[in-house]
Amino acid sequence: MLHDATTAVGKRAAFRAGLASGRLLRFPGAFNPLSAMLIARHGFEGVYVSGAVISADLGLPDIGLTTLSEVAGRAQQIARVTALPSLVDADTGFGEAMNVARTVQVLEDAGVAGMHIEDQVNPKRCGHLDGKDVVDRDTAVQRITAAVAARRDPGFVIAARTDAAAVAGVDEAIERAKAYADAGADLIFPEAIPDAAGFGRFRAAIDVPILANMTEFGKSKLLDAKTLENLGVNVVIYPVTLLRLAMHAAGEGLAEISSGGSQENLLNRMQHRRDLYDLLDYQAYSAFDTGICNFRT
């Protein structure tokens, strides 16, 4: 009720245990706290907080316009409602080395289990669009070094994302990933890898856990969970899936109301009130209120 009872330290420990387990951890993207609760209800291992989703929710394109405060605020809202670990997209760390250090500590305070920072230039671009570029390798390593040095809780997971595969080729991306792991990254996120063979190359070259981004309509083939697990991938994210599903359904519903004048024909496509109240644990709030305010004047 109100906040999940699991501490941030406990969620970070669960994330690290999962990374060491050899199992594939599935992290769908939550676009708000309620969707994070639904992710937990369906038995997933974690929650992803996508920078693209936060941007879209604010009515902005994913081109580095969001601020640290906006991302940390949404991350805290999502992390508080579930026992699952949350992994947050911190873009390029909102600046250079000192900004990256502050980003780590602010997100630690938000209660998330980990974050990833990338090697794109500022302002960044969506990783599955053309026209992006990366900073030189030394600058990217400095970002990871700063993040690791700033971390106060050793359980907090720092992931390094490289966008170099689409810019300079998979070989360069692998070399960067090795350098980021040497700098202390706990998890490597190779972005826009086209197929299973590409992930296999990363798995063979990298000793630390790796993450696959299964975003729709992008540059990567959508691989199923069993395939990813067999490839040795440790984490898979589905960053925008829930938002896309929700917005498509909302658009169809608004079209029906606009053309037909009523939502009557949409009722069987809606979450029922009782299901919403069950997800929110409405009864627990009522019981708490009754137990405290049980006096009469």
C-alpha cells in the first residue's frame, strides 16, 4: 500500500542476483506507475523506464530534451509501487563526467536498481534512427568511470550502452564494450544490433552480462525470449511496447466515440473498474482507513 515494502537495496540485490543466475531477465517498459504494477502482476523480472517513453509522454521527440529532474521524478514514481527492480534510461548522463556523477546519485536516491548511460554525442538521438553519432572512445570511458566513482551503493547497477554498431560497425562496438566493462560497467547494452548473430558475437567477446533491446519498428530483428536466453543474453527490454499498445487502443476508442457518439461498444475492450481496484489493492486502503479512523465524535 502506498509504497512497496521492498527497499531499494533489496531490489538492487535481486537485480544483481538475476544477472548472475544465467536466466533471461525480462524488463517491459512502464509508462507510469500503474503500468509498472501490471508488469509485476504478470510475472516479469523487472521494469524498464525508457527515455523515449518519458519524452513521448511529455509530448516531445526522443532527442535529448528531457531533464534529469523529469527522468528521476518519473523513475521514483515507478520504483515506489513494485518490488521489482527498475532499470532507468539516463541517456548520455545529462552532460559530461560531473553531470554523469550527479545523475548516478540522483537516481540512487530515486530508489531504482540501476541505470544505463550511452556513448552518443549530445544531444542524443533515438538509437534506432539514422543520423546519430558517438563520442570518441576515451570520452565514453570517462562517463563510465565517473558513474562508477560516484556510486554510493555498490549494489546499484551501472550499464553502459554503445551505439557504435550502427555508426562504426560491430567490431568497434565490441571494442568499446570491452573498454566500458574494464572501466567498471556491470552490464553492456549494445544498441541496434540487427540479428541473433550480432548478439552472439557480443556474448562471445564480453565477459559481463549483456542486454538486448527488443523495440518494435527498429533496426533489430524481434527475437523471442527463448532465443535470447540461448544466446546468453542476460536482460531483454521491451521499452515502448506498452505505450504503443495503450496509445493504439486509445486512438481506436476515441475514433469510435467520435463516429458513434458513445463508448458502449468499447466496454469489452476496457479494463473493468473491479480489475483496476484489484490492481491498486483498493481494499487495503479501505481497511487501513477503517482501522485508524474508527472513532466517533
